[in-house]
Amino acid sequence: MIFGVIKPYPSPIISGRGVDVDFPMLAGCLALLGLGLVMITSASSEVAAVQSGNALYMMTRHLIYLVLGLIACVATMMVPVATWQRLGWLMLIGAFGLLIAVIVPGIGREVNGSMRWIGFGMFNVQPSEIAKVFVVIFLAGYLIRRQQEVRESWMGFFKPFIVLLPMAGLLLMEPDFGATVVMMGAAAAMLFLGGVGLFRFSLMVALAVAAVFVLVQAQPYRMARLITFTDPWSDQFGSGYQLTQALIAFGRGEWFGVGLGNSVQKQFYLPEAHTDFVFSVLAEELGVVGSLATVALFVFVSIRAMYIGMWAERAKQFFAAYTAYGLAFLWIGQFLINIGVNVGLLPTKGLTLPFLSYGGSSLIICCASLGLLLRIEWESRNNMGSEEAEFQESDFAEEPTHGRR
């Protein structure tokens, strides 16, 4: 099955021009991955030394995840985009299966009060990370199959929610409110780009805001977070503890930081310093300059992903375009929420920072998403819209890129 969908040639890895990828996109993401490895090594050293007796324990595990992620990236680049389109329904069923399995006692693994992981020995798999990407691929296929219906009728607009709402319900049962917001936000953006009318889109936004309000009211801990983040110092040793420690980290960093490895907040003051709050440690050690440079990298790869979608749309490869847009919105959503939480603009949520935070599932899925984006860019640049097309070596001769790079 695996070897049936992977086609080493032609692909961005093996072609008549050798390795033929979008190097600006690849370089931006590799820079984030390298920065993430450095920051996780720094942020986790104290915790790892106490918990395992080895200050590099977390770094070693993250390096293993990084290698697996790069392998996933290369493998994804060898899968034709048409194959993803054909397997969209199977991936959707697989996503539902994983989200159901994770909430089954004995299968799901509970960490910090949430059932978000399925354990495989020493490693945990987070199904929500996989499900978000599978939903994007399924929805991209739906927008192609039902394009006219989506644009002109209410039924075409509501049909995706028959799938999205039960999936959101499963995510909330874990509970994973942050992943739900990111997934639904990306889906809404894809529907808008797919041609949903402004009135129906505005209605969807209003219903989403109302749903968020109800969900916040339904759980006392969510309301406590919402109230506390506006003034974390009112309960700095309770519900506002994480945010106050993160803000202290930002304050200590000033313009140029205290120096790599010299963070004080990572020494058991800031919980989850190497996962959800790695950006706070980065700000403390590298300062405002380092933080803004990191944000600039995030902005670059996000905009580049949107451009990849635009290039595919110009090549009339609409499934590829919607998929690229959806993946870009997943990254943008997580970037904004994670950094917003770190700087105190949003209530505390357990969302990792793509490419930067410690976490196997998130890192591997981000790398696989990068591979899919690079494949989309390569196919659109070479006008390859179908995996059934026959290619000759001459098809990969050098030709102008019309200013794309």
C-alpha cells in the first residue's frame, strides 16, 4: 500500500534537474527547525536533568522526532497530489477512528487531565494533529466536487459541517479546545476561498462566535482562564501563574536577551517551558530582536504557503490550491494562538508552536505538511495535474520560472 502511493520518479527529490524544490520555503522551515532544536535544548535542560539525570534527554528525543519528520517530508514529496485527492474519504474515516480511539479508556493516554494521546511504548501520538491535516485534504476535495453547490446553495454550505461538527465534538471530549478552534478556523477560511457568499460566511462567523461563548461558559476552568488572562497578576500563583511567568521572561529579555542558555524562567518557574511556552524562553534568551526575527520567519513561511496555493490556482490545480491554503491557515492559526498566549493577548491554551515546540506528533505532521506544500509547488510549476500523466525526461528540462523564486 505504502509503495503503491509513493512514486520516487518523477518527484521534487528525483527529477531530470536533480533536487527541484521551492528552496525559499524549504530554507525558511529548516531555519525554524534548527532554531527549535537549539531552543528546546536550552529550555529543557534543567527539567531533563532532574527528571532523567541527563540534561540532553529532551534534546535527544526531539532530534529523533526531527529525523522522523524529515523522512516524512521526503516521503510526502514522493506522493502525487492526485493520490491525496483520491484517498480523501479514507483519511477522513481514519481521522474519526483515531479521535474515537483516543477517548477510549485503556487506549488513550491521559496527561495533565487531558486524553489527547495514544501511547506506543516510549512515544505518544496526538491524533488531533493528524486529524486537522486530513480534514483539510477532505474539505479541499469537497470544494472541487461541489464547487457550484458551495457557491450557490445553502445545502452546499452546510454539508461540510455534517462532518466538521462531530469531529469538533470529539476534540472537545479530550478536551482540546485549541485544536478545535484551529481546525474550524482553517475550514471556514477554505470555504470562504471556495466561493461561499459573504452573507453565509458572516452567518457562519456569528454562529462560531456564539459557539465559542457557550463552550467557554460550559466549563469553569475555561471561564477562569478567560478572566485571568486580562489581569494575571490578580492570581499570579493560581490560574495566572503560567502567564505571569511568561511575561517575566519577556521582561527579562529586553532588547537583546540574557544570552542563549541563560534563562532563569526555564528553571522550574515556567511550566511547559519546552513545549507551549518555548517562545517565552526564546524571548528571554534572545530578546526583542530574536523574537521579531522568529516571527518574521513564521510570517515568511506562512505567506509562502499562501503563494504556493495561489500558483496552483493559477495553474488550474484547484484541489492542490485549496489544500495549500488549508495547510497555511493551520500554521497561521497555531502561530497566532501560541504567540498570543505567550505574550498575554489570548487565554492560556495547550497549542504547540509549529516547527519550534517539543512534541513528536506536531513536528512530524508539520514536516509532512511542508513536504505536501513542496509537492504542490513542484507540480504546479511543471504543469502536472494528474498522477496518470506520462512524463519523459525531457519534461524536466531547465525552463524559466517566471519570477517565482
